[in-house]
Amino acid sequence: MFTDAGIRAALETLVHGIDAPPVPLAAIQRKISQPQPVVRYAPRLARLRFAAAAVIAVLVVTLPSISPAFVQSIEARYRAAPRAAIGRV
């Protein structure tokens, strides 16, 4: 079986065998020194607000037309429950 020392030696051999490319420090430092553009999230926030307003508008328009039928169906079930429990329909 494998021992910890054998696994560690094999891993070190594999890692040291990798030829890594040189790090471009000059390019990295040049990029750090340049000012970066500011990312603004206002358009995303505006779309979210618009979507929320649209959902609320749809609910305001459709809920009053659905709610009477919904309440009446619940009321009919509530009134039919005692009759169904007794066995009368």
C-alpha cells in the first residue's frame, strides 16, 4: 500500500516536474497603476424595479377579478363539508 511519505514524494516529484511560465510582473504592475473603470449596477437595479412594478400591476389588475370566485369556491367547500361528513350530499 501507499504510505504518507511515498505519496508526499510522488506529489513533490509531480509538482516540481511542471514547467510553469514566467510571471509577467511588469504587465501586472502596469495594469495595477492604471485606473480601472467603475462598474455601475444602476441599469440592473432599474430593471429589477421595473419588473417588480410590472408584477404588482398585474396582481392589482387580475386579483380583484379572481378573488370573488376564489372566495365563493372556498365558501362552497366550507358549507359542503358538514354535509359530506354526515353522508348527505
